[in-house]
Amino acid sequence: MCEMDTVLWILTGLLVLFIIVSLVWRWQSEKRAIPCPSWLSWMLEPENPFSPANHARNIIAWLQLQPGMSVLDAGCGPGRLTLPVAEKVGKNGRVLALDLQEGMLQRTQSRAQAAGLNNVILMQGNLGEGNLPLQQFDRAVLVTVLGEIPDQVSALLEIYAALKPDGILSITETIFDPHFQTREKVVKLANLAGFWEVAFFGKPLAYTMQLAKPNA
Ligand SMILES: C[S@@+](CC[C@H](N)C(=O)[O-])C[C@H]1O[C@@H](n2cnc3c(N)ncnc32)[C@H](O)[C@@H]1O
């Protein structure tokens, strides 16, 4: 067998392994929430060319951030969104980076320090338990997180309460995530929490949706 054949066999093997792991993870996730472990955080970084609605720069551009805004990055992971959002809102703005896992927050913190960003606040916690401050945020982002949360309505209610009136929640989902949530399901859950869909970007299998908290 020539060297080229060996390389092709190895690549095919790795691809098959990846597909099997993804399918098992997706199947198990339907029974109980399995958060993406922090040692796998490197997998979140490369931006999938088939899923532009998941790219940090697009999500951020659609959010129309202004200097001085307060933003909640719920389920921040290694800070893929946190850092560019913190740059956009500037020194008079702030980003609260919330995550369940200490390892993810440590990565976000060291990257924020390396970038000289002093407007990132870290918080370890379980979204849905009511630990967020009330009516503090202009924007909230929930990027490939919702499917990992067991009590999704409580999580969305907590974000709703944490947003200022007229605040916007941006939810991103992609089929490449084992915890993918359909648009229909997200709209239903969001409506239960009091949100209304105001914008939709991308395609049914890879999208970003914006939901507004009405100014009652
Ligand atoms: C797939 S990662 C996405 C990270 C980041 N949003 C991104 O797009 O790069 C999901 C993250 O949500 C966090 N997470 C899951 N359930 C959570 C919960 N109930 N409260 C807070 N964070 C949670 C996980 O620890 C993980 O870091």
C-alpha cells in the first residue's frame, strides 16, 4: 500500500470515529444534559464554513452593539464571543461571562487578560437558578447552549428578568452541535418566557434568532 492510501485510510477512520462519537453524544444528550467538557473547548474555536450563522463576527454584527452596552454571554465557554463583544462595548461597557464550568471560565479569563480587556466579569453558575442581577443587560447571547440546559424555561425566564426592557436575546443553534434545538422548539420556549422573535438569520439547520423583551 502506498503512503497516500495509508493517509486516506487514516483520515476516513478519523471521520467515521467523529461521526460515531457525535451520534452517540446526540443520542445520550436526549436522555440527560451533557455539557461540552472544558478540555474539548478547542473544538469550539474553528468557525465551521457550513454554518456562518454560528460565526462570532456575524452574531456580533447582527446584535448592533454600541459602546457602553452591558452584555450577558450565557454559557460563554472559552470566550469565543465574550472577547470580541468586550472589545465592541469598550471600556464603558461590560460583559458578564457566565458558565457552569470553572475550566471554561479560566480559559476566558486568561484570554481576556492576554487581550488587555478589563471589562469582562466572570460568574460561575447554573443558568436557571436565579443568580443573575435583574434588568441589567442590553443584550444577551446564548450560543449553542440551550440544548445543554435541563430546565430550559427557567433559564430563559432568568435571562428575560436580567435584560432591560427592549433588551435583545440572541440564540444560535447549529446541527453540528450534538445538542441542536430546532427553530420551532426555541420559539415555543422563548414565547413561554415572554420573548418575541424579531429577527432570523441563516437556515433552519444553522441559525441565529433574535428575541425581544417587550417594553411593558
Ligand atoms: C457548546 S459550549 C458553547 C460555548 C460558547 N457559547 C461558544 O459558542 O463558543 C456550551 C457551554 O455552555 C455551558 N453551559 C451548559 N449548561 C449551562 C448552564 N446551565 N449554565 C451555564 N452554562 C452552561 C457549558 O459549560 C459550555 O461551556
